[in-house]
Amino acid sequence: MSEHSNTEAGSPPTSSRAGSWRKRLLPPKRREKLSPLKRREAISAYAFLSVPLLLFLVFLGGPLVATLGISLLEWDLLTPPEFNGFDNYGQMLSDLTARAAIRNTFVFTFWSVVLHLGFGLLLALAVNRAMPATLRYVLRTVYFFPLIISWAAVALIWRYILDPNFGFLPYYLEKLGLALPNVLVSPDWAMPALIFVDFWRTIGFTFIILLAGLQGIPSHLYEAAKIDGAGALQRFWYITIPMLSPTLFFATVVTFIGAFQIFEPMFIITQGGPGDATRSIVMNIYETAFRSFEMGYASAQAVVVFLVIMVITLIQIGLSRYWVHYE
């Protein structure tokens, strides 16, 4: 009876009521017409974005897609390519040279990241201290100068310096009674020597980045900590490290990516020797492609390098939430 009464009184059914409320809540569909100014701004934005997008497609996206396709082929550049599926990727599992190159690359990358972050932070802290502006400028220039020299020139210079026959470093160390082993042909010393050469050339980049991060930390935080009685170590751990964490994260990612693609010192100084003790994966890709003419197998190795860098970088980004502070 009550339901009949409500209906007669003009109350809509439940479904109709819900539909009417839905119509009230949803805004009317309108197609906003762009003003001439906004239209010109949109056209300008797309015009500016088209240039880097085109460069990305030509120099990064296109080669990446081509590499993925060639990695599925057997091709020596002289005969027509043949499709062989994922055989090139399976070949890496049994290729002792490729496995040694990957292992060497990981070792080189690990020590490169550790040394660059450790010594780069120490150098930045030292230069960031109170000192004359001229001295600070000289130190920044000295540390950064090797980075502007090409890798080929640096490799040739250090190959001459470390040469046991006519290198001046072994000569003067011998005069001082210190015998330097032939690091270029020693399986135990060749990789540490290359790690040092890379450190000498590229430490300036990490140093400058971390120094800029230190100079961006507000000084009033240290003044407040001093007033509260915090010591130097406490200020470093609770102020410097948290405030510098975004810069440290950036330096870690960039150093890892650069070190994992190392090529020039291995190729010029030691030629990957002795044996395969200093062969990097990028050097192995180069020799596979342009000496053995196995373009498909070389492309498969390049794809693996890309995936390793991408996965580890994503892991670093994921872990950054636990130690990187942006406020």
C-alpha cells in the first residue's frame, strides 16, 4: 500500500532516481574551443618537441628496433640474412669469451661506482671547505681537466706511461728501488690498472656533480645543528647525506651506465688481454661484429647489454625510495 502511495505521489522509482542523480553529478559534455593564443602555443610546443622526438627515432629508437631484428638473424654482411630465432641468445650461454667479457664488465663497473662515489665525495667535501676562491678554482680545474681529453688520447698516454720498456713510471720507480710489475700483461694487475686509468679520467665528473650538490645544501641547517650540539660526524650523517642523496643517486646511475659500456681503455691499452682478462662486453660486441662479421650474434649481445642496464637502472630507481630524500 505504501509503495503504491509513493508511486502515486510522483516519486520516481529507485532506478530512475539513481539515473537522475547520475545526470546531475556528471558535467555536460562540452568541446572547448581553443583560443588563437592557446592554439599557437600548442603548435609551438609540438614543433619544439618534434625535433628531439625525430632525433630519438633516428639515432636511438630506429637503431634499437633494427638491433632487435638483426639479433634474430644469421648475417655476415656478405650473404643474405637467414632467420635463426633465438639461437644467437642461446649461443651466449656456451660462449666462454662472452661470459668472461660480461664478468669483467661487472667487476669493472662495481669498482668504478665504488671508487667514484667514495673518492668523489671526499674530494667534493675537501674543496667545499672554506678556502680562497682562487685555490678552489684551481682544484676544480685540475680534477675536471682529464675529462675533456678524449678517451683515445688518455689510453695512449697511459699505455706509454705504464709500458715496462720505455714508460717513465716503471723507470723512476725502479730508480727508487720499487719494482713495478708489467701491469699490461699481468692477469692480476691489468684490470686494476684499467680501473685506475678510468678513475683518473672520469673522477672529475662525479666530483663536480657532488660539489654542486654540497653547495646547494642550506647553511642554516648546519648552523642549527651546531646550536643543538651536533658534532661533525652527526652533521655529516644526518644533514649532508640526506640532503645530498638525490645527487648521489644521480651520480650512481650515470656512473653505472657509463662504466658498463666501457670500451676504449680495454681496446687501446690491453686489447682485452692478457687472454680475456680485460675484455669488456662492448669490446666483445665490436670484435664479433667487425672482425668475425657475426652481425646477428653481436646484435644479440648488444640487446643483452641494453636489458642489463635497463633492469639494474630500474632496480636502482625502485630502491631509491628507501634512501633518497627530495625534501
